[in-house]
Amino acid sequence: MNRYRTHNCNQLRKKDIDKKIILSGWINKKRDHGNLLFIDLRDNYGVTQCIIDKDNKNFSKLEKTQLETVIKIDGKVVSRSDDTVNKEIETGEIEISIESFEVLGSCNELPMPIFSDQEYAEDVRLKYRFLDLRRKKIHENIILRSKVISFIRDEMIKAEFLEFQTPILTSSSPEGARDFLVPSRLNPGKFYALPQAPQQFKQLIMVSGFDKYFQIAPCFRDEDARADRSPGEFYQLDLEMSFVEQEDVFNVVEKLLVNTFKKFSNKKLTYDKFPKISYADTMLKYGTDKPDLRNPLIINDITEIFNRDDVKFDIFKKLVKSGSKVRCITTRNTKDKPRSFFDGIDKWAKEQGASGLAYFTFEKDGDLSAKGPIGKFFSKEALIEIMKKTNSSVGDSLFLACGKQNELEKITSQARDKIAKDLNLIDDNTFAFCWIVDYPMFEKDEDTNKIKFSHNPFSMPQGNLTENELENPLNILAYQYDIVCNGIELSSGAIRNHKPDLMYKLFSIAGYDKKQVDEKFSGMINALSYGAPPHGGIAPGIDRIVMLLANEKNIREVTMFPMNQNAQDLMMNAPSNVDEKQLKELGLSLKTKK
């Protein structure tokens, strides 16, 4: 018999009545009824109610014992009366009559209650993360995370993928987020970088002749925190396949995600076969490449309407002449909404930094007309054309925005989400996946006006590129793809460029000469010259998958030991100072910023 327990705190049932047992765990709650003391004992598995009466010599000592103290209880299983059965817990038909107890681990005064769902400041939660993790919801989230990872691993092995581990200390990459750098003691003045992703290594695995690779990979990026992104480090399901096209990758990932989400959630999947949306279409229809397809609202471009002579809305007409565009969002059957609803959306848009959202509602009282502040500026014929372009009907309303394309995309995307929320259009009981495909290979840097890679620089461009196409790089599309669920990007992937000559050409467009490419990507560019198969892959984020399955809004809630918003581990006091001796060994000295 184990000295500490014969059962865990979720095992005992009515069939165990009269058994002598030993339980160990944390004191979750205490209820003192004078002559009787009730203890909820908690461990990793569940909760069992224990009782001790005043005649027991241990009563007063247990009465004074602090919550979250770890204790061992010797006692007997007894039945609860019908009126005291607790159907909320699996052990709710029994309780333990305490005969004796022993303190295994004492507890100081708590900085935060464990049994409460009350929200606490981030700094408190993260400083005492070991306590935070005892709270029921987050404890369950971390267990869910473990089960999801195990399931994914099993599914990948079933699909004949081999699991390999790639290096943590590698070279710095000029693309993507900022690297975390590690100084080399044996090579003074030189630095390793922690991998932002195993990108180059997994391609090298394909060049090495392995056909299907995966790993649950740690990734490190020196970037700012946000709700769906942890600063510092995160985990992804990294996979790569040889002799594949884009569709082959999609088939593997779709099957995996469908199986995973059906296994760990009761929510319905809108699509078992995920729709594919081009980057151009998603930016037009949704204003973002991370569309939430639970939202039925669509954005339409009606710029050309404002070139008509029978449209008198001069503010928009002048902006259109100077190169601006007009986008609108149609809301179905909103004619009976009060004026306050429409004005509220307009006010909200101004609070976001936009000039506002104009609006009108299609009406028909005899002739077609438009009701609203700008309705009088449109002829019947113009309204008919707008209805055709937007697939609108009488009783529908339009919200309109005018401006430069990137500004329009931002505000209409935000407005689409805002309006859908206000109209209660989003079904929270669904998962809506989609693929975003046909990304541009290049984009212009808004600050420098220089051409840069839009996504992964190692992606294969679409088509057989001519010299003319290379001279117009913004028109080049790539076999790059993102997978999105409920407005959250889970992953980016691509079919890789395995042709060194083509890679040099593409890098030259982004401002890298051959020498720079050879220096920065020496391992991979060299390997591709020795017989590289066509290959491609993707890397869905584990943290984001679990966040969706746990129905959490912040990735911190599904991460064991996250950093705070300033990339600090308050529990372990990291980052921390190091002594002068360590710096000297590395040939480093610190220069204080003035």
C-alpha cells in the first residue's frame, strides 16, 4: 500500500462504502458548522468531501489548518444522505469520515484564492503561476493541452510521418521577427540564434531523403505580446512532405484538424472540407486575411458608382477622383433598427481613427429610395445598381467608407466584426476553418518603399516566371497559404522553392545579392544544389489550437508558464542580470543606455 494514498480524489463511489482509505491532496475549501468540519480535498483528478466531528482529537488542529495546505487523510468511506448528495462532482454520493490526518506540506497566507474564478492582475497571476495553475479552469486547460498534443502526435504517426528534433542553437535569419541571440564562448564575437521556426532544417530533412517529417517544435521570436501570441516562445506542429503539391498538404492538415476538433470539442464544424479563398478576394470581401467565416457580412467595392452623374455625394466623389476607393457592408433586413444603432456604428468608427461610416437603408414606398443621412444623394437608378453590386434587397442597410485601400481594409474589417457582434450574427458554437491562398510573393515596405518578401522567402512562385514578370514583382503570386479558424490564423505554410537559380533571382528582387544569400542561407542553398525534391509543409500553432478548443480569448490561459506583456517571467525573475565573470568569458561588456 502506498503510504500517501489508496485512491485519488476522484475515484471513490457508493461501492466503496465502509472501506478504510487514505487520500492526499490540497485543502480546497473548509466549512465549519460548529460540531462538524467539512473539508473539500483536491488533487489533480478531482475533489472528495471529508468530514470530522468535534469529538475527534484532530478537530481543532484541522480547523486551524490553512487552505491549500497539503494533507494526508486516513478515514472511512460513508454514504451521504439523499438531501446532501452533490451532483456537481463525481464523488458526490460519498464522503470520508476522517479518523486522522497529517500535514505533508504547509502553506503560507495565500496571495490569491485558488477556488475562486475571480480575475486578478496579470502580474499577480504570473508571479504565483504555480498557484494560478491549481485553479480549476486553467488546470483543466493545461491537461487539455497535454491530451491534444498526444492525440496530434498519434495522428501524425498514423499518417506515416516520422518525428525528428531539429537544433535549438542555429544561425540568425534576416527575415521574419527579431531573433533571440545567444553569444558563443568558443567563438568570441559570434552569436547563435534561437530558431523562429525549424524552417531551414525541415527543408534539409527533405533534401536528406526523408519523406514525411513532423515535430512539436518550440519556436522563439522577440516580438510583442497580444491575445493570440505569447512573447518569447511558443509551440507549433511543424511538418514537411516531399513530392507534394499544395493540395496534398491541405488534405493532411484538414483531416488532422477535423479529427482533433471533433475529438476535443462539442462545437460543430461549419466545413469538413475547408473552403479556399484567394488573398485578393479575402482582402476585398472581409478586409483581412484572417476572416471569421461565422460572420455572414460581406464587404463590397462600389467605387465606380461615385463616377455617376446622378450620385451627388460630393465628399466621396472628390475622394474617388483623387484615387480613393469606396467599400460598403450590407446588413440584412435592418430597416426597423433605431437611428441610435446606425449612429452608434458611425461614432464607433470615428473612435477607431476613421472619418466615420456613412449609411442608408433601401426603402420602397412606391419608388425605390434610400432612408438615412446620405440617402438623398442617390438617384433611383444609382440605388438599383448598388443593389445589384451588393446583392441587397429593400429593407437592407449599407454602411459606407471611403479612403485609401489599406485604410479601408482595416476599418471595414473591424466594422464587419463590430456590426456582426451588435446584431448577434456570430454562432459561438461553431468552428469555421478556411484556407487563404495565392498570396503575393512580394509587397512594398510602407516605411522604406522597398520591395520585400510578403511571407516566407523560401516559397515557390506560381507559374513559369518570365523576365517581364520578374520586372513586375508585385504581380507574382506564390504557393503560400494560411489556415484560419474563427478569425484566428493558425498557421502559414508553403510549397518550397527547391531551385537555387530561381531562389537567387527572387532574393535579388528583395535586395539580396548572391553573396548575401550564400552567407545567410549557406546550409540550405548548398543542399538544394545536390538534388532537392519538390516539397512543402506548414506549422499549425499548438497554443492557438488549444486556445480555441478551451474557448479562451487569451493564449496565456493555455500556456503552462507564460511571460507577461513585457516578455518577463515574474516567477523565475527572467530576464535577469548576469555577473561580470560570465560576461568576460563571452567577451561581452554592457553599455548603459543614456
